[in-house]
Amino acid sequence: MKDFLRPAQKEIRALAPDITGINRRIFEKPELNFNEHFAADHLCAALEAEGFKVRRGTGRLKTAFEAAWHGGRKAPVIAVLAEYDALPNIGHACGHSMIAAAAFGAATAAKRLLGKNCGTLKVIGTPAEEGGGGKLYMVKGGWFKGVDAAIMTHPANHTRTVARMLAVQELEFQYFGKASHAAAHPELGINALDAVIVLFNGVNAMRQQTPNFSRVHGIVSHGGDAPNIIPEYAAAKFFVRGITMKDFRLMMDKVTACARAAAKATGARLKVVKGGLAYEPFEPNRTMGKIHSAHFRRLGLIESGIPENEEIGSSDIGNLSQVVPCLHPEFAVSDPHIVNHSRDFLKAVCSKRGEENMLKAATAMAATVCALMSDPKLIPAVRKEFAESKRRNG
Ligand SMILES: [Zn+2]
Ligand SMILES: [Zn+2]
């Protein structure tokens, strides 16, 4: 396999002012879910100037885009993903400005290195990762059709190439009972709050028999109106999570069964309301991971050794990873005690150390993209692993 790391390093060094400039400019103009107009315009203009052909989204996905570079060959099609949405009140405390900047840098470097000697290289701009689930709608809308592999890179408090993420679905359980005087005629009421309490007890009893790494956590979203009224309406919101689709479906069934049992026990009527679409589990492609890890190591980005199943959340790239082989490495911009979505992490996003590691992450990604484009054995190996993991995890 041809070694692209040193040439990629040279390209990224030349592009460094542009890459850090993109990070700074998007950082200074934080935009929320599906409203990232400045960021999308800015990235599209930079990629267009570099020769990428830009297509913009419409409707809900107005701030989505695709920037494509068509090399001399039909295959493969490799996508570098850019996120650029910020968080409410706290701005770019998840560092998505860096994801966007690194995506621009990696794709530009790879394009300059490969020239016409490649398939199609795309930068796909995916809005609204923080709660909006932009990639869910993009997967449904066919934006990733024909893509052989996708890669992005995310700032974190540690460096790790291969990490999994949990599927998650929000569920609300609404119970409808019957109001009555709580002292004079409690026997005439049906207590909806009791149903919520039985639900929590049922879920807590169930925890011992759940698959490893599954999570279920909830709050009482309505608990009644006054202590002297038997609550006629009560509700609870839960997040249900699993590390594979098989585990996730099992958890959904178990939690819903607890909710039904609580209705039966109390006589309250149950209504189950799903909060939006489910995020599916993220399954990293280890074939891509191995190449990328070697690049991290040679660039002096030392992986933390945190196991792939630990310190994980959920992201909309999960849904993409169920249909396209994906990699979502993390690179350290802060010390381990400073976590994403905090004020200190916000400072790290424009720090000297943060931006140095962002450039290394862009270099590793560029070299990985070049390897995928130029080694004919790689994509079949990536695809084989993808098919096997689909069979195993359901
Ligand atoms: Zn985040
Ligand atoms: Zn994030």
C-alpha cells in the first residue's frame, strides 16, 4: 500500500491557515440545528474555490450540502463528513467547528494528492447533529446512495479511533386515570401517578437482566396536580439505549412491557408516544480503523486505551453506519477531566494544542481517504467486514 501520510502532512501544513481560519470563523458565529447558514455557505465557498462541485439541500435540509470532486475513475466513492452545528447558550462547546475545518482540510489535501487518479471524493455537510438528527433525514433522502465509505473526525478529551455508540429512542408513557377526592372517596379514583411509580419500579427490577452496555433512564414529566386529588393524568419520559440493534429492540420491548404492566396493575389507560426517530447504534469499521490508527500513532496522537464500549453516547452517524461503512475517530483537544459540552471544552476548541491536534486529525483523515481511494483491495475488505457485522448485530 502506498504511504500517503508524509505527503498529506505537507499539504495540511500548507493549508493550515485556511483550516484554522474556518474553525475560528464558524466558532465565532455559532448556529443551531438546521440553521447553520453561515457555516454551510462558508464551507461550500471554500470547497468550490478548490474545484469541488457543490449541491445544496432544500426544505428542512437547507443547510446540508454535498461537494464532489470527480476523479478519473468511477469507483470508489468516499465521503468526508462535516458537522457544523452549535449548542444552545454555550456555542461550539462540542467543537463541531473543528469537524468542519478538518473535513475541508482532509478533503482538499486528498484531492490535491490524488488529482484525477481517484474515484469520487465527497464532502457531505450534515446539519443538526446535536438533537436534530440531520443525518437521519439525509440517509432517508438518499444523500449517501453509492457511497462506499464515510469518515469524519470529532474533538474530544481523549484520542481514540474506534468507539461504538448506543442506539437511543425517547419514549413518553402517558397514563390516564380518574380524578377523585383523595380523602373522602379515593376508592372512586384511578391513580395515574401510581402507574408511573409502578413503571419506574418495573424498569429498575428489569435492569439486572438487560444486555451489557444497555441504558434506560427516565424522569417523571407530569406527576399530578394537587395532593388532595387522585391524579387523573401522569406521564414519564425515558431514553432507551442499546449497543446493537438486537439489544436495542430487546430493551424497547422490555421497557414497553413494564409500562403495560403498570397500566394493568393500576387500571390506568396507557398511551405510548415516541419522541422522534430512533438513533441507531454506531458500528465502527475496523478495517478503516486499523489504517487510521497507524496514522494517528505516526503523527504522535497517542490513543487513550479507553475500551470501545466505554464513555460512549449516541449520535446520528449511528444510522449512517447501519447503511454505509463508517469511521468516527476522536482526537484530544483537552485533558481527560474537561468534557465536551462544558465551558472549559469551549476554550479548548480554539486553543493552540486543540488546533495542532485538529491539523493532525485532518492529516490522518486525508491519508486514510487516499489509501481507500488507491488500494483496490481495501474497499472490498471494508465491505466484507460491514456485511459480517450486520449479520452478527442484527
Ligand atoms: Zn455534542
Ligand atoms: Zn459533537
